[in-house]
Amino acid sequence: MSAKLATIAHRNELDGLSDRRLLRELAYIDGKWTADGAASTFPVINPADGGTIAQVASLCVRATSGAIEAASRAFAGWQSLLPQERAAILRKWFELIIEAKDDLALIMTIEQGKPLKESRGEIDYAASFVEWYAEEAKRLNAEGITSHLAGAAMLVQREPVGVVGVVTPWNFPAAMLTRKAAAALAAGCTIVAHPSSETPLTALALAELGERAGLPAGVFNVITGDAATIVGCMCEDRRVRAMSFTGSTEIGRRIAEQCAPTMKRLVMELGGHAPLIVFDDADIERVVQIALDAKFATSGQDCLAANRIFVQRSIYAKFCGAFAARVAGLTLGAGLDDPDIGPLMHERAVSKVEEHVADALAKGARCLTGGKRSHPGALFYEPTVLADVTADALIMHEETFGPVAAVTPFDTEDEVIERANDTEYGLVAYVVTESARRQLRMGKALAYGMVAVNRVKITGAPVPFGGVKQSGLGREGSRHGIEAFTDLKYLCIDAA
């Protein structure tokens, strides 16, 4: 199929939208849809078959500076609103997102590739942050201090930091935007957001709904184009007082370096390399389901995905057999067909998976199922189980970001703690055991920001999401997520 015909075919898929105004190809700056400053466009590709679904404006440094200026102008008015006034607008935004869930999920599935059921789940997840922070906007209370000085009254209050730069990834294009933006908006900050160029359409649709909800011009801006150009400009501009980023540790370090001269507040969710630790008192059927859920959501393209599965030796063979049988039954296909596994995002992702699998096999691992690209299209890779993966394999040291489960045996608790912690990353760890004492010991011993015991789903708006070591700075979600976008101001008043 020619590129032109592919575009037409995918536009026909998007004809299923009930609200065509949600499909936007222009940036959103100062309350206007614009291509001003765009030297070109870039294609948005459906990873299921390589067809072009949109041509989005690629903006320049001048346009980025204009978006920052718009956010700066809007800041005074937005922060001066009563908290309940900001809350009402955020609440309306939440309601509109829920109403548009099917349309938003359709856009996301076509541009990102994830199964439609996962896209619908992500829209609910994304909306939950807007709802949560609509309420938190009203809870940024002042703090009184018992004075240690005679005749003085003391007060500490939180004030918004100002303009916030938001940089979001392609794997969760809705939830990563709302988790950051809703918290900053609730605090009274204004936003300049740059979505991944692989998946800009979801962010632009959310901007359309934000406008309808009543977000004033300049309060929420979405600028599309080359990441290095746009994000570099945001990092260097003194008017941007905080940067919130989700992505690789390598890029996070680069952003931190670029932000250092202007001393910006940084909130970063970076790489993950999660261990899943299975002890021999676990029920095999239950742990197989946990392993499936922890490894293969979003086709393995998730920073929370279990990259290393450690299984106690006495149940190792039984687990490997049962797990491989379940993985072999997972379905692959285009996201609109609602399979278990969709395509990977781009060729680089597939190449990295192939490299990790080949390296593990060369170092002695056994492939129990999968292990190669699959027939639905160029970016599909079979869900794969590798057993007997050695400690020196790349997959045991690098985040794979694909549908490959690396399984290895262990003998003792002390041994597996040491092996699980032997990484520069520290986002999430999973533990499966029926021993209450061991649950507490493991929770304390594992050097991770989050530990899940006997379950996979642990995230949500009330949760302080984030990691330690090279997995990030700060927390998102919960009341701590809004604190990141505020400064503490201390007032000492002579009351004598």
C-alpha cells in the first residue's frame, strides 16, 4: 500500500470518532491552535502497519519561547483564582475526559498500538489524576509554627513555583500528562507540555477538552515538534521554574544538566528494571498470573514491567513450564482487534529486544516460547520466555521494554535480595510469598521506591509514585505530587 493510501485507510479508522474536533494536528499555544513557527510537519505512524495517520506541526525555538511567554502571562491570573475555582475547572476537565473515553482510547490505540482495552483503562487512569487534584487544590493549607521568638507570629504557606515544563513519553501518552499537569495546575502553576512525537495526538485531544473545561488561554499549552529543540529551550529558559519528565535515565541526566544553570525544580520518573521474586511457598497458578500481568502489560513497554523474574529453585521447573504455556497462548494483533500483545513502538524497540534475546541465548539461556518477530507486521515480536538466564546477560542489566520475560533460579532470601538490588535502578519490585514476616523483611530490604507484595496493580492517584537511585527524583500522585510544584514561604510577623 502506498503511503498516501495508508493515510486514507487510517483516517477511515479514525472516522469512528464521535467527536472529530478531538483529532488535532496543530500545536495549542495561548488558547489558539497554531502552526505559527512550524518549518515543517512530522508524521504520526500507526505501529501496527506503518501507515501515516496524521501530519503534526513541528514548531521551533521561537514558538517554544512564545508558549513560555503565554504561560508566564497567564500565571498571575491563574494563581490568583480561589482554589475552589481552579478545582471546578479541573473537575469539568475530568468529566469531559470520561465522556470522551472511547474517542480518546481510539486515538491512543491507533497512534500508540496498545490494545483497545488497555487504552480505555489508561484514559480512566489519566482522568483519575485530574479528579484527585481537583480536590487537592483545596487542601494546600497554611501551617502555623509555635513561635520561639517573643512577640512574633509565624506562618508557613505554599505558593506555586510558576511555569512548569512537562515532557511526556509515548508509552502512556494520557496518564503521564495528566499526572503531571493536573498536580501543577491545582497548585496554581501554568504548563508548557511537550508530548512525544510518536504519540502527540492524545495530548492534543486532552488540550481540546481542557479548553472546553474552561482552562484560560496560556494556562495549558502543548507544543509539538523536535524534542531536542523544544525541551532544550524549556530547560534553558529562566521563566520555566520546574521541569517534570518521564523517560529514560540517559535523557533525564541530560535534562538535569541543561536545567542546572537556572536551578529549576526537577521531578523525574526515569528507567526501571523491576525484579519479580517468587518464593517456594507461592501458589503456582496465582504466581503465573502475577508474572503475566507484571511482564506483558503494554506489550512489555512499561517502566513497571518485571524485567527479571527470580524463582526459588524448588518450584523453578514447575513455574517455567506453567508460565511458558500461558505465554504461548497470548494473542498478537493490531490494537483495534484488542489482542493481548500489540506492536512495539518503533524499529529501535524491536532491535533492542532482538539484541537482548540473542545475547541471553548466546550466554546459555533457553527459549521456552517465542523468540522472534511475528507475522502481524514489522514491529510485532512474539511474547517470549527465556529460562536459565545468566547474571551476565544484557537483559539482567538493561531495561528491555518489550515482551520478553527473563527467568532465573535462586536458592536463599539473602541471595535474591543481593541480586535484585544489584542495579542502578530502583523504581518498583514485586514479591510473591505467603510468609507475613518475609513480606515485611523484603519490603524493607529491597532498594526500590515501591514494593508490590502478592499483586501487580499498585498505582493510582492517591499513591506517591516514584523511585530511588537512577530511577528518578521526587514523587508524582498523592499530596506529595502537588507539593513538588510549590515553594514554601515563611512569614514572621511582629505581633508585639
